[in-house]
Amino acid sequence: MATRVEWAERVERWERSGLSAEKFARREGYKPKQLYWWRWKLRADGPSPPSSTETPRSTETPRFLPVHVVADVSPVVAEPIEIALPNGRVVRVRPGFDPATLERVLALAAEETPC
């Protein structure tokens, strides 16, 4: 009689094979109902801890899925920079600012005289 671990391996091989339960079971020598029942049972019970005889998953051949690459059309929204001056004034600078203009604004904002 096959163990739970053996059935887990069988069900996994069946699912990887892409074959119907009938074809896979006929090829392996057991009944399709057994595959369906064990798949249900294993899923209902959750994953079992690996035994010492099981092959680690990291040694399996990876399965690749189709990928569709699309251009990123969402605009990048940069946050404004906030400059807090010692006199309590705050200057908010949006992306794409003119450095020369910012320099003049900071000089004016840094003055102690009211704006």
C-alpha cells in the first residue's frame, strides 16, 4: 500500500504531466479515482513536512509561464522638495525648477523682513 508521501509525489507528477487522470493512471497502473481522491485529500490536509526520501523542490526543473511585457505608461509624480528656513518660512520647490530662480527666492525668503 502506498504512503501519503508516495501519493503526494504521484499527484504532483500527474499535475506536471499535463495528462488527464485517466491517461496518467492507466500509464502508471492505478485508478483515476485514486488520483482525484488523493489530490483532494492532500489539499484538504495542507502541505506535509518533507520526508528524508523526498527530493527537495530546489532540484526540480523550473516551470516557466508566459510573460507579457507592457510599457509603463503611468507618469512619474515626484513630490515637491520642502526647504524649511531658520526664520520659520518654508519654500516648496516642484520638480523641474530653475536653479537661478530658486537661489533668488531663497535669498529673499531668508531675509528677516516681512514678505
